[in-house]
Amino acid sequence: MEKKDKAIVLLKKKRYQEQLLKNTDGQLENLEKMVDEIEFAQIEMKVVEGLKVGNESLKKMHEIMSLEDVEKIMDETREGIEYQNEIDSLLSGGLTDEDEEAILEELNEITAAEEAASVPVLPEVPTDELPEIEREKKREKNRQAEMVPAS
């Protein structure tokens, strides 16, 4: 009976130890989850702080530059572009049709000269078979002639 009692006590102790390990593993998992959540919360805090800084910077920029200033700058830019377009049209309008044809002809001559200069003269490619290849073909024909067809 003593052996049976000892065995029961040992099995109870084993089961208690297993339960204790299981509980400890569960607690460790909870701690790991908590650490992950804390790290994520810290990242979220940094993002929120970054957004706050960005908003403050935008507010300062808006204080420096008003909507009226931006509209004024855009109008000035538009006027400058229109003025430049007028200058361009006056300058380009000074050429006659003959001048434009002469310019196009000169451009065609220049591009034709560049194309002719860029194409190198290459030597003729020989069309004769190489001697080694001819020897190899003769050997192959001799091998095929020596083979006896299966009957």
C-alpha cells in the first residue's frame, strides 16, 4: 500500500507541476502581449506627436502666407506667362514663310549629314563555310554510311 500511496503522491505532484508550468506559460504570453501593446502605443504616440508638429507648422505657414498672397502670386505668374507668350509671338512672327522653309531645309541638311556620319562603313561578311565545318560534315556522312540499317 505504501508504494501505491507514494505513486499517488508523485502523480499529484507531477500534475501540480504541469499545471504550474501551464499557468506560467500563460502568464508569459500575457506579458509578451502587453509588451507588444506598449510598444505599439509608443509608436502611436510618436505618430500623434508628429501630426501635432505638422499641424503647428501648417498654422505658422498660414499665418505667414495668406490666401490673398497666394492669389496675388498666382495672378502675377499668370500675367508674366502671358507677357512672355506675347514676346514669343512677336519674335516668331518676324519670319516670313520663305525664312521658315530655309530654316527647315537647313535643319534637314544638318540631320542628314549627322546620320551619314554616324553610320560606319562595315566590311563584307564572308559567305564561305569554315574548313572545320566542312570536315565535320564529311565525317558525319561517313559515319552515316557505315551504319547498317535495321531490318
